Amino acid sequence: MEQQGRHPVDWEQLFVVAPCGIMLLDVHAGVRFLNPSALQLLELDPKAAVGKPLTDLLPAWKDTPFSASLPSLLGAQSTFEAIDFDLPGPQNRRLRVCAAHVPDGEGKAQGVLLALIENNEVATLERRLHRAEYQASIGKLARGIAHELNSPLDGVLRYTHLALEHLTEDSPVREYLVHVKEGLDRMVRAVRAFLEFSRQVTTPLTRSADLNKLVEDALLLVQHRAKFQQIRVIKHFDEQLPAVVDGGIQHAVVNLIKNAFDAMPRGGTLTITTRAGGECVDVDVEDTGGGIPEEIRTRIFEPFFSTKPIHQGSGLGLIIAKEVVERSGGTMEFTSRTGVGTTFRIRVPIAPVEPTPNGP
């Protein structure tokens, strides 16, 4: 179709450059067209493929739900505009195939259009979508709980402070109220953590960011504590890092740095390293603290689990950091040696390169 003032659209060229596999069948289920992506996915020779019946070309697709649905698609009798199928591919791979009939001007089928993609890619995208939906739901729930608890907690804590001010030091009730205040303080920290978590998992993803700058900004937020605790900070930054997908990585890095400071109450060395490798970028946060005891290493990502005194930690810092990293499509892992220190590694994918607009 030609539009006024524009060049006609070359649909076949669009199919050729499409990132997914595209195959067109005629009304007799013969192969009329395959784009390069389809040829690669199916490992076919274009000269030998075009013109052959599909069932001869791909015998593994016989006796499948796709094969059973093909007559309906070719006859334009399907009640669905497009149907997805899970079909075998070469070398024990699985393919997700979306089939739709191609109508002529009178509603009859001219053939069937197949869109193909490797199933592990689809599964990865579906997992990310489900995780994003789950995180958004949990974030909304956390925000709702936090707001519901915040006001009554504030009131109870205020009245507890007032009661303590009116009690003498030797009052037997004072000790009870001190314990009440400690419990309320812990609840307040948990509520704040819930709110922080909800903000992190419900805010839109920033598609790309400079990881070195994120780490530098994270260090600025805690530099006063490093000086106070006499902690030496060493930075090994790869200056040629590509941009990364960012879903709140700075927040995760800040949490890891704070945990490292907690592990070095009498001073030590914090080493932060960034590096590129393959399709991902790593940032290591290494401390010279006492290490994580082996018996609790499997529990450190559990919500509300903390080795800190009851009045210091909420037990949500690491799980929030991990969720934030995974929201960016990355992973977080650690290694630890008792008496030597701990290293947390964040690995996040490189941001996709934005296409450059073509000139006029």
C-alpha cells in the first residue's frame, strides 16, 4: 500500500529483517516463504525448503496439536485470530509457534502465517513478566500495610515517650515501657522498609544507567559513616563499562555498603570493583569483616532474618536489595570466609542499544 508523500512499504523486506522467525504457508500447507530467522531456528536450506509441503520439511510437527489445527486455519474456520503452539525444533530445542490464517478480500484463507521464536526466550520473558506483576502486587500490599500501620504506630510511640518523661528513674513501670519503646522502634523501621520496598518495585524501570556513577552516588550517601568508623574505601572501576539496565541498583548497592560497614564496627577496608563480562556487568562489594557464619548463610535472604541486635535491624535490607537487582534482570550472590570477610556480587544485564533514528 502506498501512502501519499511516502515510499511504498516493502513488506517482504520487513519480514526479512524481523528478529523472530516468519514462515508463510499456502492453502495446501506448502512453504512459500521463510525469513532468515526462521531458517536459522529450523536449520533449513532455503533452496530445499521453499515449495515443499510443511509435513515433509518438518516431520516432527506431524501428530501435534498444530498439525490437527492446520486444516481449520487453512479453511479460515478457526475461532481464534492466532493460536500458540509448543513444537519441537532441531537439537532438542523447543519452539513457540504462533499461527494465524491469512485471509483474502472475501474472508477466505490465502494461507497461514507462522511466527517462530525459541521457547526458552519466551519462557524467560514470561518469567520476567510474572515476576514484575508479582513484585508490583507485593509492592502495593506493602505500601498499604505500611500506611495503615504508620499513623497508629506514631501515636503509640509518642504517648510512650510522654509516659517515660513523667516516670522517675526508679519506677518499676519504666523498664516495661523501655521494652515497649524498643519494640515500637523496630516496628517503625519495618514500616519504613516496607515503604522503601514498595517505592522500589512500583517505580518504572530506568532503561539504562552508568553503573560507575550509581556506585559513586551510593558512596556519597554513606561517606560520613566511612569516616566515622575509620573504614578505608578502595575503588577499582572499569572506565569502559557499557550502560546497564537499572531498576534501582543504587538502592541495592547502598544496602550492601551499609551491611559491609556493620560487619566492620572497628574499622576495615571496603573494596568496590566494577567490570564488564559478556552480556552483563558486575559490581563487587567486599569487606574485611568477620564473615558470615556458615550455619546461617542459607538464611540471609529470608525476610526479617537478621543477625543484628533487635533494636538495629529490620531483616529486610538484603531481600529488598535482591528484589531490586532481580527486577533489573540481574542476580545477586555472595561468598564469605569466617574471619576474612564477605563479598557480594551484583550482576546486571547490559542495556539494549537504542536504535538510531534514520535521517530524512
